[in-house]
Amino acid sequence: MHIPTSTYRLQFRDGMTFGTAIEFIPYLKSLGISHLYASPIFTATSGSTHGYDVTDCNEIEPAIGGRDGFERLSAALKADGLGLILDIVPNHMAASTENAWWADVLKFGADSKYAGHFDIDWSQRLTLPILGKSFDEALADGEFELQHDPQTGEWSLAYFETRLPLNPQSNEQISGDLKDRSLISSVHDQQPWRLTFWQDAAKTLSYRRFFEVTGLVGLRVEDEQVFADSHALVLDLVRAGHVHGLRLDHIDGLADPSAYLDRLRAAVGPEIYIVAEKIVGHGETLPADWPIEGTTGYEFISALSNLFIDPDGMRELGHAYANLSPDAADFAAGLRQAKLLMIERNFEGETSRLVAIAHSLLADMDEQRLASAIKELLVAFPFYRTYGRDGKLSDSDRRLIEQALGEAAKQTGDRDALDAVAGLLDGGPRAEEFQRRFQQLSGPIMAKAMEDTLFYRHNLLLGANEVGGEPDRPAGGVDAFHALMQQRAKLQPHGLTATSTHDTKRGEDARARLYALSEEPDGWRLGVQRWRDMNRSRLTELPAGLTPDANVEWMLYQALAGIWPEEFRDGAAGALTDRFVAYAEKAVREAKLVTDWNAPHEQYEAAVKSYASALTASASLTFHEDFAETLRPVMAAGYLNSLSQTLIKLTAPGVPDIYQGSEACDFSLVDPDNRRPIDIKELARLLATRDPISELTVPALKQRIIRIGLNLRKRLPALFAEGDYMPLSVTGIRRDHVVAFGRRLGDVFTITVTPRMMLGQLEPGKLFSGPEFWGDTTVILPVELQGPKRDLLTERSIDAATSVRVAQLLGVQPVALLQGR
């Protein structure tokens, strides 16, 4: 297998076509990228901005260039020696009439040849939650019309722009007034589907969906025919040599991830690189029998936070936050509340189905007791899911269930019911459906409760609120990071290492800046006090009180700090307004406390957006000046954090993944802000700069470090794919401010040395501290890493035998990458 030395993620659509990507290839080659990593390229719903709403698995999206454009891209990549990794979506497709398989199901119901392709409960009519009100209300308001296509001879039921195909057997009765309510009602009753109010989906949906998205219906890829039908084109592209790797979206959504991966590996062969999108919790590892190279790298972001979050500062910051917003400060209680909300409201239908299945298997037990036990087990689950098959669990999964049982028992005294439900998770073939449905539900509940609810309620340090992160777990420092990297080198040395993706909550440079707030908690606390006073007139009086409340204000100031420009005058602050206001709206909706996506509170949202808009308005100059002055040292420390995490990512175990545009600086907010088009010409201009590192802007310096690191990996692929990860001891007065490790294979080695926790310690106007700061701080070199060395960032020779003084390195430059000579 050819392991990538690096990947570069491009988001196709929104102006990024195959033709545009071809123009980008010379830049990627110069940067040192080995593989282009493409977002989904198969045909999706009209106007899709992301491609995960696939309508045809076996057609390449015409809007981005179609098959011809793809093959031109493939040829251009091959000509320049780059490979291609495709992001594919095995878990779901679009529940849209643009999807021919779905349209056939709507037309023929359970008799459709595609009825078994989708995860549908055929014990009832298929529910279509597309109405803005109940069916009876929409019918009374004349919102439906029967329509006939003279070219195809097909009848459909029209609801505004949507055309729903009708079962042929119901066509015979259609005549007369095509808007007749009685006729429409009769025809509707004869369909294998029924139309419902979109807000009732959580209770009444009859098909498995992707998380809460009713527009994405679950695929049954566990079925051999479904797998073959949905993977025909991608396998053709692999066999033709166009595709060299696959990224698998939402692997935890599948009924049997292990069986799917076995089938996929057999189909693509042993040479294709495969990674899966999988959130790996603290203490969790990938199942050992998965035939893949690793994950997409969210756990690497979490590992990095150990280095740049000050645990002592976080405790102080936590006290200030608790005084400001005591309810939001309790993370554990907040997670329980968010999970209960998901179970009892957002996934009510899925939970009720689980209860019904359990009761059918345990008829002698009261249904309410079973419902309570299932609820508490779902709340107590520490990871996304278990991976039982055919109703049986592995030993590691049994231990996980025991852990969840212990936690659940603290909330309910009904241990018999808990044990009975746990027994079904390991109950053999008779309980296979219960096990499967439970495993497919626990993940969405965790994801939506933690990442898409609690991370917008608990705002202590937004930089810690990241996909795969656990903000309540104290940062473990350098030792914890080294331990995680040694484990990574052993368990998934070829998985992706990410710092930004299309799904992260903020760009990597914004996150690196926010980490620095933990180093000066008192400065942040006092700043928030001042800014709230300055902007008190911007609050809106609503019946529930002044809006936004203190917790939302704290959140808005942190979010703004993450994207604040160095030069804020002359309209630069105002240029943030649209992005920042959109973020504010999304944040309060995701929090689901006063408003949410299903029931927007217009007055509340208007008040929050008005406040957010005022923070960036040019009229707020006094606030801007104070905000900028407070952030000045934070921004400097944030830049250095960013350069440190970048170099660590380039040299740590795994394959560094560069998200489009983040090789310069990525101060984006959550999607869709982080999916904005990139300026290829500007990135190429920066890369062409030949100034010494001391004269580069931060974006150019970061990009230079990446180019040096990636080209090093291309020259020494075996070192980084197979080499040891060697934590290095640091002694001296500033030892806690240094991260150092080596990579070694035989007599080939590199040494990475970066600073940490540098707020307030930097030379004015520079991104390093002078030799006097570092004093006697020394990196101890084991015998394997001794000998002549060269710093690849400055081309300096480093004279070091058994140790190297940190002042030699970080006293004159931000970070250091040494190579043995």
C-alpha cells in the first residue's frame, strides 16, 4: 500500500470544479502534498453546497465537471505525481425525488425494487415530513394539486415546487378538478406514503435518518445488493486507477461497520488507503479488526489541547465563568440535560421504537420501566457506540456496557430493568434488531447532545469545544500528549492528523488563539466585565429579561476574539459583521435554550443579532480599542500556538491533512463559514515568497513551515510512516514551556522543538522569546539522536552532542525542525 505523506482537502461545489482544481495542482505539488482529498463528488441534490446529500451514487456531479472533468483531473494529478482520495457516503442518500431510487420507492412502496435499499419501517406507510402544517390544514388551504405529465404519462401530487410520484393503481380515479380536496385526500390515502408536518418528524418518522436530518435517509449497505448498487461507480474508479484512497463518512451510522469494512476492503484490494470518520473518545481505540488505516483525525485535535490549555488557568477561568453563569458552568449536568433533550424530543420516535422492540422481547416487564432503563443507558453511554454483531458483544463492548450500567444505576434504582435491557444488547440473534437499533441511536444522541447542543451552552473556553473534544477533562500537559502520540504510533500510524476540517467548530488558528485565554484568566474575566458595561445599552429588554444574557455575552466575546483582526480600523471590524451575526444566530439555535431550528424565537434572535452586530460596528470604536488592547498579547501567543501545533502535526505519527486554505491562516467560524471559497492566487503568491523566515508575515511563515515539513515527509516517507516516536526530556527553568520529540528509523532522524504557554513572554514584535528567557533550558538527546544536525527552517547547522540548548533554537526563531546530517 502507498501511504500518503500528506493530504489536502478540497471542498468541491460553490465554485470549486474539477477545472478549478486542475489549476490548483502546481501549487499543491510545490507545497509538498502527495494526495488531493476530495469532498463528495457524486451527483447530489440541486444546489447542494457540500455533496453529502447524494442522489445518484453512480454519476459524477455534472455541475462540477462530470465524468469527463473528473478524468481530466485524474490525468492532471497523475502527470504531476499526486494521488486522489475520495470522500464517500455509505450511510445515507438524499430523501429527494431527484434520487431515482427514492422516487421509485415513493411510487411503488414496499414493492419497489429499491424498497430494501433504504432503512424503512414498512409496518406502516412511509412518512414524508415535508409539510409546513398538518396534511388536513394544507389540504384545506388548497396547497396541493394533482398534475399530469403528458410526455411521460405520469401523475404526481404537487406541493408547491415538490412533485411526488403516485402509485399507478391510484391513477384511475383521477379526473375532473385536479385541486378538488376530496379527490386529493382519496388519492393521498392510496399512496404507500403519507405527508406529515415537518415538526412531527421526531415522533413519527418511519425511516432511519442521518442524525436529525429528515432529508437524508439511511442506506442498508449491510445488504450485499445494496452495497453493490451503491458502490458500483466508486469501485470502477478504483479499479481504473483514478482513486488511491477512500474516506468513509459517518462509519458509526452503519448497522455493522466491521462487516461493511471487510466487504469494502475485499472489493478495493489491499493497496487502497482507507480512513473512516469516527469520533474516538478518551480511552477508546478503533476496533482492532477494522481493515483500515485509521480515522480522519479529530482525536489529534483533542490531543493537541493538552499542550496549549493551562489547567491551572482553566480552574480560575472556571470560577469566573461559574460566578457569571452557574447553570451553564456544570458540564456534567449540562451533558445529561442535553442527552435527555435528544432522547425525549429530538429522537423521540427512534427511542420509542427501541422501547417497543424491547417490550416485544420482554413482554413480562412493564413498558415504562423498560423505557426508563433505555433512557438512562443512552444517557450514561460514554462513547458513540458498541459494535456488536448478530446480537453478541465483544469483551471490550461488554466492559463498556458494564460501565454504562454503573452510571445509569446512579439515576434509577431499577437495576432489574437495566440488566434486562443490557441483556438484550448481548442477547443473541433474537435481540439482533434491538442491538442494531440501539447502536445506531447512541451515536447520534451523543453527537447532537455534545457537539451540537452542549458546546453552545457551556462556553467556558470555546477553543476546547471541538469535535471529538471533552472540555471537562483537564489538560494533561506534555506527558499526556507524548503518551497519546506513542499510542497513535502503535495503533494508527497512518491515520489522518487534522487541525481543521469542514466540520470543526472553528478554524485551527482561531482555536490556537483561544487556547491562550487559559493562560491569563483574570485578564479575560476583567475584560468581559468592562465590555459588558460598555455595551449594556446594546441589550434588549424582553419579557424574560435583558437579552442576551451573561452566558451568551461571554460566548460572543470569545467567538469574536477568535476572529478579531490585528488591524481593526478602516472597516476591518465591520467586515466581520455578516459572518459574526450568522454565527451568533446559529449558536443560540444550536443551544436550544430559548430558540432553536424547529421553533425560532424571532424577538430573542433579533436581540442577540442586534447585540452581535453592534460589537463589530464602526460606532463601537471605544470598545474596539479596549478589546484589541486586551487581545494583543493573546493574539501573539495564539500565532505561536498555531505555528507550534502546525509543526507538531507535520512530524507527529499520522498523515497530516491540510484543510483548504488553512496552510496560511484559518480564522473561520463554524460551517458554513469554514466552507468559504479559497483564493488560490493569493496562496500561490504567498508560497512564492523567498524572504527569510524572520521577515515573513504569520500566514506566509505558517505556509513556509508546512512546505518544509511536507517536502521532508516526501523525501523520507519511511521515517514518518514507520519510525519511532521518541519523547525527549527537557530540563531547566523553562522546561514546562517546551515540547520536544524525535522521529527515528535506523540512523535517520528528525527532532521537533516547539514552545508552549508563551502568553506575555514574547519579544515585542516577534514570535519568540530571547535566549535570556530560556536560560539553562535544555533538550536531552538520547544516543540515537546525537550527531550533526541542521535546522530546516533556517538552514543553520546546530552544534549539539548529548543535548541542545533551547536558547539556540527558540531564542531566535518561533519553532525548530532539526534533521540529522
